[in-house]
Amino acid sequence: MKTKPQKIVLAYSGGLDTSVIIKWLKEKYECEIIAFSADLGQGQELAPVREKALKTGAEKVYIEDLKEEFVRDFIFPMLRAGAYYEKDYLMGTSIARPLIAKEQIRIAEKEGADGVAHGATGKGNDQVRFELTYQTLNPHIKVIAPWREWDLTSRTALLDYARTHNIPVPVTKAKPYSMDRNMFHVSYEGGVLEDPWCEPEEDMFQMTVSPEKAPDRATLVEIQYESGNPVAVNGERLSPAALIEKLNQIGGANGIGRIDIVENRFVGMKSRGIYETPGGTILHAAHDAVESITLDREVMHLRDTLIPAYARMIYNGFWYSPEREFLQKAFDESQRHVNGTARIRLYKGNCTVVGRKAEKSLYQQHLATFEEDENYRQDDAEGFIRLNALRLKIYSETFGKS
């Protein structure tokens, strides 16, 4: 960096990394530090943030309530696309970063700051997600990534630094894993969890009860969709954020949405992560159910081939890329007629579709029935099969069965 920044906006969570970073930035750059925390539904974690940031050296603190925007403009578009990363991960951390970085740039421009900083490590995905957004929205902003600059080479070193400088942190050497929470999920990684054979302790989980301790009776929940977006739970229309919160409560009480995976990071290594996504897990199942009766077969099959690429774009930090926006338009076009209701049965960690209905449904019972009907001539199937088999017969006759 040729010139030192004069004012830095730090993406601040109040966790171990960013708690240390305020002090380190003050010593390193001798400039004004503005701490910014995004309220994405992490609850009580935000309560001590303002006082803590000011005591640690920040001149000003922003805490912005972004919950509705987070769900409406980030989570819902991702859910409309039916996106998973590597079959299981619902990308609750990945989808939060572009919104945090966007708001960070807005505050930097408002405050006249010439630098932004984040607490992501040089081994992780978040550094990429933050910085791709910074460079897209403000290509000239100075970016400070302390993990790539300082000599604090481990979380243990950070704990020692925090103790030396009397900085309170929520991580201890006894429980050194990292936790990231928002209203869509909680993620856990690092520390004792780095051993993929090590089962996490039950008291680690924040959003869900153990499936073994969930109620012995099933819970039924109905979710209504309009243009691919969930709009009501059990007949009650809710705002996007309120809807997610309600399904988190219902799903969490039934042990829904826990996964334990080893994923492939964008930077090249594998990483073990544990996630809780109760409401998101229910919404994926419900969305699939409504799509099954409202989405054209060929549109669905083509869309499904595009999901892995779209999911990688989000996971790797390319939310604001032209290719993600291009695919989003295609996915959203497919959702115009995805209107209906799904009934989901929740029982001890299991999320099962038991009903789906739509006023305009492509499922036609009079065609699908095994009973006698006047609309489908079964002998037409003979010609259909013969034509589809023609190329197979030619291949077999030409090259043999081998």
C-alpha cells in the first residue's frame, strides 16, 4: 500500500478477530477507525458491540438493521434458485458477506473514509467475498486485511494478544472454535472441529435441539408461495424476516437443519464446517414441492443443470458479477408460476413433504390416474417407444451389445 489510509471502516462483529483488529489498526496505521456491525438477526451478540468497539479504540460505531433486506434481496433470490453448494450447504455465511460489504462501502462513502478492513483470514473464503464486493462497488478503496499482514499467525496468538491488551473476547482456549451467526444459520469451524473425526458436543448448537430430544409427535407446517417466494406460514402472511424467524423456531424445536460436512474452499483446501439452518431447510423442501406441480419439466431440468454454477458464484464471492445476475434473471423468470402451498411434516430432524397444492397446477389427476380415463390413449405409447428406441436399435445392430 503506497499511502496509508486516513480513515478506515472495519466490518466489526465483536468476535475474537475483529476485537483485536481495532487495536492493531490503531497501532499500525494511526488513523481513525469506524466500526460497522450489520444486524442480520444474530440477536444478543450485538448487545455489547457498540460499547466494546468504543472502548477498544473505535471513534464511531454503526449498527445497521439489515434483516429485511438480507432476507428479501439475498436469501430469497438464492432460495428461488434452489441453490446448494456441494449438495448440502445452504450458504448462510456466503450470502451474508456481499450485503455486509455493500453496506460497509456505503458507510465509507458517507464518512469520507478511504479504507475498509475485514477480519477474514488469509486461508478462508470470506476474504474473497468481501474484497470482490469492495472492488466491484468502489474499485479505488484501500483494502486492509490484517490476517495477511500481521505476525499473529494463529487464534492462540490472538487470544494472547487480547489478554495482553485487556480486550474481552468470546472465545477461550477451552472452546476455540469459531462461530458465525445470522438469522439464516449458524456456522461452526476451527479449533477442536478441525479434526473431521471429532463429533461436536451437543451444547455447541444454538438454533436447534438434538433430534433425539425433539418432540415425540410430528409438527405439520404449511407454507404458501407466490412467484417462488414464501409469503405465509400456516395461513399467516409475514414479512420476509419474520417468516424466516418463525420457521427457525418451528424447525429448531424439531431438530431440523443440522449438517456436518467437509467442503472445498475457493482458495484450494478442504474445510470441515458444521451448520444449523432450520428455516432454510424447511423452505427448500417446501419450494421443491410447489415447483413439482407448477414448473415445466424441461425448464426444471435445464434449471437444475445451472444450480451448481450459480451456487459456486455465491460461495466464491461473485454475487455482484454479471454472470450471477444473468442466471438470477433466468431463475426468476422460471418462478413466475410457482404459486401454491406445501405441507411439511417435521419429526426428530426429518423434514418430509406430505402435501402440495396450487390453483394453477401442471399436475392433472385425470391424466395421471391408473383408473380408466378418456384423455390418454395408452396404445399411443407404442409408437412413442418405437421412435425413441430407433437409434438404440441402430447402434446395437451396428456395433453389437458391447
